[in-house]
Amino acid sequence: MSVFYRNLYAKRRATHPFRWWVKKRADDFKPELTKENQKFIDDYYQSSYGSPLIVPDLFKEAQKEWTPESRRVGVIARKIGVYPLWMKDGTRILTTLLQVNDNHVIKCYTSEQFKDQVIHQDRWRYQGLACAIIGAESDHIMKYSAGYAGLFNEAGLPPKKKITKVPITDDAILPPGTPLLATHFRPGDYVDVWGKTVDHGFQGVVKRWDFAGGHPINTTKWKRRPGSIGHGRRAGGPHKGKKMPGHMGSERRTLNGVQIMRINTRWNVIYIRGPSVPGEIGNWCYIFDSKILGKKLTEKNPPPFPTNFLEGTKDLPENLYHPDVHPFEEETIKFIETEEEKRQARTGAKIAKIRK
């Protein structure tokens, strides 16, 4: 069966939307603690996990040379809004703000270790690739079970609110505890952004599939109906993949080949061109190097590999702009009159006085 028909007949959603299933956490069953016990736990938490594992020697050993076959790790970000920017020619564009908050590498597996963990159906996708487990947004250890918190002991990190696995190549493996910042990318780079679309719940065909509906005049209860869905006795019912009413949104979608226009190094915010990043405000997004032909990274301008470590970000300015974006710190655009324009203006003023 071809890939097209396999995707057409597949279930649209493997699990229910996230808010239909509430995961029970350790703090739901936390016993009553006195203020002294709570203070002792907080002090121990701050002393043990106040700063993540940062060993510059390990980072120097991890630095390697990038090749076109290399596949870097991505980052986890939150969508925080849409904001306009102005180009140097005066054009106004919209950008989506994605904040890379407290990203760290938790663990890495080589290609030999990772091939035994992949299920049979996905082996063609991850064949010959290694894997990196990354997490975002540290949280208090008391909110999670001991089993989940133990996943971060090797990296010396507190539990993360969000973790995911990212397929990479063997030369892009990073030591546990490595921080991932917004400077992992650069202004002008093209990236792919993965996220979940806005959840609209159960909707009809007019909103879900943009059907025209029936004629509003001289009809009863027909304006927003789908019409006939049968295909005759021989077909045995509606065809698979027929556009019908159902759950709309909360689907996994990827926005391919979008450009980075600005990076704020202080708050780790990436400005992606366009307002079409999937998801609501506050949703998780995953940012990776683009795989689109013509927008991939090249040897002429290689990226920081395997990532841009903390030592390489100390001397960077607070804002990094695309060459075509007008920086807010500079003066606004000024048009200087030429000598010919000044002479014409003086001649026009003299003619106006004579006419008076």
C-alpha cells in the first residue's frame, strides 16, 4: 500500500486530546507538611538543583566539525504571541515569538544503542540515527514521582515539565546537562516548527471542511448540512476518508521552511516570520533545522555545531537581527534631499511669490 493511502486510512488521532485525560502527579497525593518540613525540602532542592551540570571541558570535547550529513538536536519552545517587525525598506511583517525556556540535554543514545529501542514500524524513519532526550522548564521535585524524577539524576537536573526524544547523528551527541539556548539558531536560518493546532472540539462540515451548505431559502434545517454521503450499493457505504463532521483541531502539524528574523539572547526568544505557527498561545512547539531543499544549511555558512555553548554567547548583543530587518535601537529611516531636489524646491517657492 502506498504512503498516500496508508495516511488516508490511518486514524486521525491516536489518543484523546490532552484535557480529556488528566495525568495524576505526585503532588495530588502529597501528605500535609509543616512549614518547617517544607522549608527544609525547599532548601535541599535549591542546594542540590540550584545550577545544572556545566563542565566546560566536556563541552570542548563535544565541539566537532559540521558536515551536510550532520543532523543537529532541536529545541522545545513555547508560543508566546505574534509581534510585528519592520524591514529596512519600510515593509511591515508579522512574526511569531517562541521562547526557549530552560532547555537541557537529559541523555543521549548512540545509533547502536538506539536501534534496539525503536519499534519495528518506525525503523525506516530512524535508521542509522542516534537519539537525544531533551527537556524544557524545570519544576519542583515534590510535584513528581520518584521514578520520573530519577530520569534526571545523571544530568544533575531537576525534573522537567516537558521531555521529548530527537533523532540526531552520532557526531551531534551532547553530554548530559548541556544547556540549549536560542542562539542554537541564527537570524536568517530556515527552520521547521512542529506543534499542535488549535483545538475547536466537535464541529460540522461547514466549519471543519469549509462546505458551502444548502440553500438558505425555501429549505428547512438544511443550510449547514453536508448533503448526500452515500456512493451507491456497490461501494458499500461512504468512502474511507470522507469529509464528515467530527473533532476539529488538536492535530500534529509542521510548518516547514520558515525564516528566523530576530533572536533575543537575554530572554531566549526566537522571532519566526509569519503568524502561522500551529498552536494556541502557551502551547509547546519544537524547532529543528529545515529539511526543505534549497533552505538547508550549507558548508558556506555552517551553524554552531553541535550547539552554541555558553562560552560562545557571552559577547553577543541582546538582540540579533536579520540583515533586512530594521533594528529598533537605530534611528528611523531618513530621506536626504539631493541638490537637485533642493534647487527645484527653491525655484517653486520663487514662482509662488511672483504669482502672489
